[in-house]
Amino acid sequence: NPHYKPEIQAQTTLINFTVTKDGLEEQLLGDVVKPKDLIRIEKSRMTTQQNTFKITLKKLEDDLLHRRRAWGGIKYLSQIEDFQNLEKDIEGAAKRWKKFVESETPERETFPQDWKNKTALQRLCIMRCLRLDRMTYAI
């Protein structure tokens, strides 16, 4: 500040209380722009969240379709003489079958209950119904 000597300026804090049109415009502009930044940040967060939800929904839809197809295959397979009790066994021992189906490598797991004593072809038929994605590893 040119009105005061340097030694006084070094020892004091000067506060300029003068109000100018430019100063007020700058303050007002800062107040207006700040909420827009918050809105932009919130919009970005919500867009990311929406995309995450879309991905989750797609995974759930795919899982539901897979389970529906698998159950259709089990019901069809249950009509064949060698597999007559398969549907009932899966319903009755759901936890054991769920563990088998959700395993990372179901082809290495032993089949639940009496199904572990079936021929390789019969086990392959069951595997095809439950985990089509692991068929090549099961062969």
C-alpha cells in the first residue's frame, strides 16, 4: 500500500474495506460458480453409480437366464430313465448342489449323492445342464 511506510506495513496487517463494483462482481461470480462445481461433481458421482448399477443389473440378468436354462435342462434330463430322480435330488439337497455349481472348477468336484457313481457320459450330461461354460474342461 503506497500510503504507509514499509516498516509500518511489515508490522501491521492492512484490511481494505473499500467496496468496488469489480470486487462485488468477483465475489458474486465466485458464489454462483461454486454451486455449479458441486452440481458437476454430484452429477459425475451419480453417473458413475448409474453405470455400476447397469453393470450389476446385466450380471444379474445373465445369471437369471443361465439358471433358467440350467433348470430347463435338468427338467428335460429328469425325463430320461437314468436321470429320473435328478430334479428331486437337486431340490432336496440344494446346498450341496449349489456348492457344486458355484465352484470355480466344478469338473473337479465330486457329484453330490448317488450321482458321483454315474458314468462319465451321464456326469457330462449333468455338467452340460448346470455349467455349460465348464464343458470343455470337463471333457
